[in-house]
Amino acid sequence: MLRVVGVALGLICLLVFTQVYQEHVVLTQPRKARYYCAFSPQDYDNETSLNQTKFLNQLDIVVDLGFDGVILHRVESFYDEGLLDWVLEACDNRSLDVMFAIYYFNRTLHFPFPKDQKWNKTGFMTSDAELNLYVEWLQNVSSIAVAHANFKGYILFYVFQDEMRDWWKTQITTVDYQRRMQLLISTLKTGKPLYLTAEPWGKDVIQLLPKNFINVDGFGLQAYNLHAIDNIEWDYVTEQKNYWDDWFGEIHIAEFGYRTTGEWTHGFASSEQSKAEMIREFIRKTWSWNSFVTYCFLEDFILQKADFGLIYDNQTLKISAYAFKEMLKNESS
């Protein structure tokens, strides 16, 4: 019996040593991945003006955690408040690169946006006037962004609305849909990289999306776990990568993240400690990718009660934030 126990303990020690050794080898290799933190300010989720002092403090937090840059969501709100130049300059002062996450929205509306109308995307297919207003907005955003050396490109979301799933599934197979998507791409493609991304709408939708576009530099995966708690589901990420790699030359991570609360179907962890460990594992897996890798988000989603964030409402760090600091800066809590 003692011999059996000894063999078992030996195997356990060997497994632990192997895991630690593999992690050491990965993290002592030169890092190729560029890690970004996504911003979707709670102020804008509530359709209130940005607290600029709070935002600047959050940029300092991102620097402290070791991120290379930020992905700016809610670009339409920053634009309408006249803050795009300010954000880009504030990031540049902190040696942070910036990319914009671009979603289609109803540009006949302005900040503060009525939430029940802003994200109704049907006008993309049914109203040339609405589409043209949006294209004009893209031109204005681009003219601001390209003037800044630390602006590194766009992540453009395929236009789709899951709440009208059946209707949109018929639209995305049409020549007109592809033409309109190409118009958005060509409008933004002014010397900066452009990457497409698609939310986790399911294989039945993903397979129908058009892929034959020009002026697209690559694709950004939505690398959330969808099927298992406390598991980054790397096999699923690899499956996505292989699928999109057939269409686009570069593969990046447009979003990954984990939460312990909320009713969404993606990114579930059982605890903050598990969330932190999943982040560590994801960084180890992507360390040698020559890609940008984006954690979503810095703050929690208050309205959706989804705690993806790395900081609490009082701006202090969660355990998961220290996982980034540990991995990217080799600093423990």
C-alpha cells in the first residue's frame, strides 16, 4: 500500500513540475502578443457625460496592469462629446496604443442616445439615407483618428441583430448586404489596419456571413467560453481560428473575458479566483501569438449585472486584475 501511495505522490509531483516548467518556458520566451484592455465607460452605458477625471485614472490603472493599449468602445459617445482627440492624446501621454471598436448604429440619433432606438440596425439594409449618415460619421471619425501616431486601427463588427435573428439571417446572404459592408470597410480603410469581428451568434449565422471583402487586414476572434464553466475552452478558440484563417490572413483576439454574474451565455466563471486563473491560462496560450489580444472590459456592465471588469466601482483592483499585473509585469499582489 505504501508503495502505491508513493507512486501516486510521485506522479502528482511530476505533473505539477511539468505544468510549472511549461509555464516557465512559455513566459521566458519573448512575448509577441500585444495585450489591450477594452473600455466601455459606465457613464456612456447610462447615457451620461463622461467623468473625465475618472477616465484618466482608469488609463493609469491600465498602464499599471501592464497593458500595451486600449480598445475604445462607445466611440459614438466620445465623438459626440468632442473627446476623441482628447482620448487619443491622453493615451499617447501614457504610451498606450489605441484601436476603435466600430458598431453600426442609427446615426440619425445623437448623444445622449435613446437606448431603444440606437441599436436598431435595420436601417443598414432598409434606409440609404440612414446608411449615408453613418458613413459620413465614419469619415469624420477616421479623419480624427489617423492624425494620431498611437492609433493602430479599427475592429469593425459585422452588422447583425440577434433580436431579429431570422430576418437578419436572410439579409446577410444577399449581395446588397455585402455591398453595404464593403462600403463601411472602404470608408474606414485610410491607411490604418482594419479587422472584422463577429459576435458569438452561433455557427448557423457565422457560416452565412460574407467573407470576400477587399481592404480587410485580418479577423478578431470572440474568444469566450460558451459551453463550460471555469474552462477557457481553448479547443473552441482553435476551432474558430482555423475557420477564419481560411478567409483572413491575420487572426487576433478582439475579445475575451470572464464573469461570475449576469445572464449572458458567454464567459462564465464560478468565482473571481477562477476568473483570475482563466486569465492567466489565456495569456499563457496567446503569449507567442504575433497578434493583439483584448480583455473585455475594464469596468463591469452595471445594467446587465455582468462583472467582466477588472476593477470594482470604487476603482480598486479585483483579484483578476492582479493576474494581468503578474503575467504582463511579473509583479504579484
